[in-house]
Amino acid sequence: MPFLHLNQVEEREIRPGCHVRFVHSATMTFAHWDFDPDAEIPDHAHPHEQVATMIEGELDLTIDGETRRMTRGCVAIIPSNARHSCRARTRVHVIDAFYPIREDYR
């Protein structure tokens, strides 16, 4: 299906305050996240490359021990197997692109 609207994609709450809609292509997964203030994703790693693009809000993102405050327009590239975590400072909208596809999110 080459076209869809995010309203047609099921919203899931992966962790308290972390709402997401997953869109999958043949080789990639896109996660459209909405975080409530103070929502967190704990430290973790995965074999997928990840590119996070901030659309709205403020998010503290830690990658391999380095923390940066992400705001609108910031992009973070998270290498395969890098330890990372985040905490929303405000309401946040961020889009993550994963390669290869996240089968665990299907």
C-alpha cells in the first residue's frame, strides 16, 4: 500500500506516556512517537540503525553515555548496537527510522 494516513495506523503505548504508530516498508520501520512530559525509554540497544528526527518539543537523548537536549529540527544517528535512552522534557513528537525493519514492532 503506497499511501496511508497515520490516523489509519493503530496507536500503541509501548511504555507509560510513550505513544507510537509504526509504519513498515519492505526494509525499514518508521516510528511516529508522541511522548508525554517526563516519559522515558530506558537504556537499551538493538542491531538496527536508527535515525531520530525531532519534530516538536524537547527530549534528552543519551547515546553511548553522551546526553544531548534535542529540539525541533535536531537529528540523531544511533549506530547499530549503541546503548541509548531518552526522557521527554515537554510534550514531544519525534520520528524514528530503523534499518533493517523492526520485526519486533510488527
